Amino acid sequence: MWLKSSLLLALAFAAAAGMDPADVTRARDFGYRQKYDSALAITSAAIARDPSDPAAFYWQAGIIQLLINDSGRGGLADSFFALSDRAVALCRQRLTQDPGDAQAHFYFGMTQLNRASFLGWQQRALPAFRVLLDVAPHLNAALARDSSLTDARFGLGMIEYFKTVSDRYTLGLRLLGSRKKAYAAVKPLADGDGLLKPAAELMLAYMLKEDGDYEAALGYCRRLLAAYPGNRSVRRMTRDILFTAGQYAAAVRVGAELDSALPRAFPDDKYCIAENWIVCGKAYAQMGEKEEARLRFNRVVAWEQYQADVPWLPHYVREAKQWLKKLGK
């Protein structure tokens, strides 16, 4: 379940010519502190100063992507795609004028990477896969022309890891990828102090979870929460790591905190709230606490009428019904 959101979280906030690095850092930190209005104000100001710079449109789209994942407001997708389209169009213009423009290659690749992850979150696997094929050539071109664009290695590491697990998401199609290369690309950024540190930590936590190294995955979540206390998306990942590790009581404790935090942040966020009920319901079921499990599954089923409007809710409703059937009366 977490691939759909882990890639949304792992957004790169990279330095670029023409924008004050301090502003980039501020936008990044506001984004991970989930103060989206403040983050968007910075990126909007950058667009106003230089509407020909694809970087500003990329960052604006990235902040909206984080907001969607945190709030479940799928209606913001049009804004995300419009901003991404503008970033790509500006990159194309620059590459037409100068095919060796490293910054244009970089932002083309990173924008398309975020687009692919968002299409995956929308459960549009084939369009996501097609977009993803266009990413690595641009990121490799960026690095070949400017070795200081180390942020590109983050994107390449994400793609490399996706290839190793691609059969889970591409109807059995297996792509050749290397876990060793993926970790070698992402881990130095997660353990460094650059602008990509939080994005790389999130991605690395997901990779470690998927590969069964739960303590290491939790370690990166703890580091993120120390830097960005209360981040709801990191707490959701922490809950999922604990559940996957079989630490059901601990998963439920994190879920209880989210049960309070999620409605306070976005009262209409049925996406994250239903997700939390599903994971906690399954944890209670695994502990043999059937009534607590049924309570949460029934809450999800009661939202069946909202399936057409809430991202992933049809999936959660189906899963809740399946678990209710397993639990019996």
C-alpha cells in the first residue's frame, strides 16, 4: 500500500540557478512541517519573479503533491498536472535552444518522476510506467553535463529500486534493477546534510521496510520526526512499518495518535483516516481483538457512499468487507 504514497513523499527540493538557496530550504522545511500555505507562498513568489524558470513550477507542483498525500484532496490533481506541464514545456524550450542545458535536463527528469509517482497514486499504472521510461535519460544527461547535480542520483536510485520490485506493480513484468545501486544512490543523501536529506530519508525508510530491515527503517522515521515533529505522513509510514514488522500493539498506538491528528489537520480527509482505520483494524485482528477490529472496518464500510470522490476509498472498502467476512460474527 505504501508505494502509492512513499514516492509522493520523496520529493526532491534541489538548488537551482536563479533562486536563493535559503528560499529553497525554507520552502522544503515548510513543506515537511506541513505548513503548506507558507511553502506555496515562497514558490509562488519565485514563479512571479521568473516565470521562465521551470524549477519554480516544479517546486510548486511538489508542494501540492505533498498536500494531496496529506489531505486526500484529489481535486488538486489538475493544479499538480498544470504546473508539471508548464515545467516540462519550459524545459523543452530550453533544450531546443541548448541540448546541453543540464538544469533543463534535470528538471525535466525530476518533474516527470513526480508525475509518474502521482499517476501511480491515482492507480494509473500504465501511464505511470510510460512516463517513468522518459526519466532516466534526462537525469543521466544532467549528471553527464554537470556532475554537481547530485540530486539526479536520488531520482536514478528511486528508478533503480522500482525496477527491482516492478513485477508487483506492472502485471508481472520484471525489469532489471539493482538494489545495491539503489541503496548506493539514496543512502549517502539520506545520511548527508543537503537539501535532499528528508526526501532521501523517506525513500530509504520505505526501501528498508520493503526489504525487511524494520529497525533501520524506523530509525530513519525517528530522524525525520526529530527534524519535523508531528509530520503526519512520516507517522503513517511509521505505523505501516510497525504493522509489517508484526509489532501490532505499537502500530495501534501510532494509529491512535493519528486518529486524533488527522481530523484536526483536515476534517474532510477520508483518505488518510480510512487508511488508518484499515491498518489499525488489521493490527487488532492479528492480536485477536475482534471487536476493536470490526469497529474500524465498519467505519470504513460506512463511507462506501463516498467512494467516487475519495482517493483509494474503494480499495479500503473492499478490504474492510473482506476482513469483516474473515472475522465472522
